Amino acid sequence: MGRLIVTAALAALMLGCRQTAETSAGTPVAETRPQRLLSATISDPKTFNPLLVVDSASAAAVGDSFEGLVRLNPLTTEMEPLLAEKWEINADGTVYTVTLRRDVRWHDGVAFTAADVAFTLDAIFDTRVPNSTKHTLQIDGERMKVEVVNDTVVRLILPRPFAPLINALGFGILPKHILGATLENGTFVQAWGINTPPAQIVGTGPYRMLRYVPAQFLEYQRNPSYWMKDDAGQPLPYLETRTILIVPNQDTMYLKFLAGQTDVHSPRPEEVGDLRAKADERKITVQEIGLDTGAQFIAFNRNPQHYVREGKRDPRLNWFADPHFLKAVAHAVDKQSMIVNCLNGYGQPAVTDISPENKRYYNPHLQDYAYDLEEARRELKAGGYVDRDGDGTIEDAAGNPVEFALNTNAGNQVRERTCSILKEDWTKLGMKVNYRPLDFTTLVEKLDHTFDWDAILIGFTGTIEPNNGANLLRSSGNLHLWHPNQPAPATPWEAEIDRLLDQGSRELDPHKRPQYYWRIQEILHDQLPLIETVRPLQFVAYKDRVRNYRPTVWGLDRPELIRIAQ
């Protein structure tokens, strides 16, 4: 994780945000503000390749430079055309003929064509390219066939009907003329790392990366040949530049917003009241937008790759897969305390991984695990976890003391306080919990590559289409945290989730599809690979001079219309 932005560099960035021009005679003229938006993120990106993104900082870094065939309309929650102009589906739902926009060019001026779509899909399904998108596009373990009809028409041929397809086509399209050779020679995964000069990052999006200074900022310039126009035919986006400051401390991030050094801010719960009180004075708007659409949960590592060494099985692997242990932990999650002490009252207990904001797919019938330390102790005792030697730490049936590490991402104070509450209650149960927050880059490395972790508190974003979470839910998924990339399901319940994902994707009737995802939520609730915590109420704060800023729980509505008032 990067360090605080250098003050001089920040001052240079802010210079000109509000200044008075003078004529040659020194007479002041009308004041103007550049069309510049400043925001902040808590860590440096890990990659500039949108296909390899697994973290929010990298997603923010590339989000405005690349586009998908479609995008979500956050008001209707339906997908709408973006790089695709339209699509047609054959009678049995197995062939999608997608017509592309003719007026799109890459940042370097090369025309965007169907060959780029085919190339991106080839990269997604290449076995040498670890990515999350392939798990949302695989159909019964197979990939779709792609036929380039001509420069502006691509045909997607499916082995069977696949209901989530349109919702899954929002991934960023990549330029074949830039990256094609890297896929052929096996260097695609190394391409577009964070050391790549920004000029070489070529997308079709409304902004192109201008500069990246690690631990300080990312700066973007409007794409002068962007294809989108407003209702009057004027070029979009309205903003000329965008800057993302890298601020690894949330307190500092808040102070920068109050000082006018950023224009938009996602306030922590404890900041909401203060911002509302200062709204008129600071000329800001504080908007409540709804419950978080994602999930914040505890997961325990069940990966044999980490816990089985030279034929010896670490006892932690047994605990973390033991229903008695997991139910005890679930009963020792004090959600009301978390809402009061971590969310300042702005939140609700989370019961499933799907948010109540996703009204079609949220299962409302599950009963939460009550916070009850006595019930937790009964579950532990039933599993053979008792303090046999009177030292205050419980041991398993084989006499191994129950001790494990708990991690979350450093700098996220809500999660850090949540972990403190968890440690306090789990310690009361006789567990020895070694809590340590880690910088986000280290945390992601443990989850993605080394698998060297015991327990983690982390959050995942949510989407309207539940199949888009297949990289987490499917046993073979790269983000199937507790035991990723399984060649075959390790347990019967994971096999059932795999089958339900297939059945849900096969069902074309939107009124019948929810039953499969409701059942998946039931399985997760019973098996507890993810132990849910709380779901915060989301707020956004922004300067009054920022116009057409329309946040929703599902994202910004038409962000290309954002402008700065003069």
C-alpha cells in the first residue's frame, strides 16, 4: 500500500482549480473552473490489465479507460448497449448476433472491430490467463464459440441457452492490435503491469491514463475522439481531466475532502453526522443511497494446499471445516455491537451474501444466527473443543490448542474495529486469535497466490446478476476463497452449488430463476464458508459544484454527464 501523497505534488495538482485570470493590463476577468474531478482511493492498483483485476483499487484505475459491450443502467437495473449497438437472439436462445458501434476508435486512433471482441474472449478462456470473468461465461464447463462475421458483427454461439449472458458481457474489451502478440507468446499476464507507461494503456473509454505516480495519484485526460454525445450532439464526457489521489489513511482521506482537495467522498459512518452539520458551510451534498449491495464476511481457509505438508495435516484444516466450530463462530458475531460501534447505527445485520437491495434474488426466509456465547460454547463442546489443561485456551479432541490468525485490510477502520469485536468475543470462548491487519496488496497476494492465511474479514461487491458471482460460488472459481480452483468439488454441498449455478443459468424464465439462487443462499447459510457480518447503509458526499452526479446503490447514473459548475 502506498504512502500519503506528497504535499507539494498535491498542491501542484490543485493549482488552477480556482484562480482568477487577468488581462495584460492586470484587470481581473471572469473566474472559471476547469472541468476537473478529484477523488481518492485507499491503495495503489495491482494491474492495469482489466481482465486481471481482482481488487477495487485496480478496478478504479482502469474503469474509465475501458468499456464493455453493455453496461448496467442503475435506475432500471437492466443492461443497456455500450460498445454493442444491438443484439439479436435466435429462437432457441443459443446464438447471439451482436452488432457493434461503427464510430468507436481505440485511444491510439485504430478502429474498434469485432476482432477485438473475439480476441478478448480468447484471452478470457485461455488456460494461461487466470481471471474471474471466465467463471461467469463458462457453460457446463465449456466456452462459447465466437464467429467474426465482419468488422461490426460478432456471433456468439452457445452450447445451450444461457440466461445470464447479456449481464455477463460488461467486461472490458481489449485491443487485439496491442495485446494480440502477448497472448500468442504467453506474456499476456505480464502485459500492462503497473510499471507500464500510461501512454501504452489503450482502451476505448471516455478517459485515457495520463500519469501514474505510485503512492501519490493517477491522472486521466478526456478521450478527444470518444464516441458518445449528449442529447444536443455535444461530445462527452464533459470533464476534461480526472485525478484519483492515493490516500492509504481514511482519516486523511476525509480531511482532504473537507479541505476541498477532493470533490467526491464515500463517508465512513462516523463522518456522516459531521458532514451533514457542515453541509451548508462547506457547500456539499450528503446523500443516503441505500444498503450496500455487497457482502462483508468472515471466511476460514479450507485449502489443503496450505494445510497439508509432507503428508501431515494441520489441525486448523479440521477446525475450519467442522460444522460445530463454524456454528460456534457464527453465534459469536455480535452484529448489533458492530452496527452501533462500527457503523454508528447506519446498517443492518447481514444474513446472506445477496443484499436486500437485489429484490429479485435476495432470500428473505433465512433466520440469522443469534449472537449467543452460551450457544457458541455448547457447539464447541459438542465438537470436542474444551479447555483440558485449564490454561484458558480450548483444545480440540486431539489436544491441539485452538489458535489461528485473523486478518483484514489495514486502513479500513470499520473492518479493523469489527475485527477487534470478533477477537474479543472469540477470546471469551477460549480461542487464541492473533489479529493483524495487512496492507491490501499483501492481503490480495495471500488470497490469490500463496493461500497463506487462516481467517479473514473481507468484503466483495455485489451485482444484479447472481451468476456474475460464479467466480466466488463455483468450486473451480479463482475467488472461491476457502478452497479455490478445485479440479472437482471437494464436498457434496459445493457440488450442489455448482449444479444450481448451471440450472439457474439454464432457466430463461426470469420468474423461475430466483429459486436456484435462494437455494444457494440456504446452503451457504448452513455450511458457513462465508459467515456474514453486517451490511452498512451507504452515503455519498460531493461538492455542490459537481453537477449531474447521480449516485445509486448500483453505481453512477450516466457518469459521462458529470460537470463542474462555473
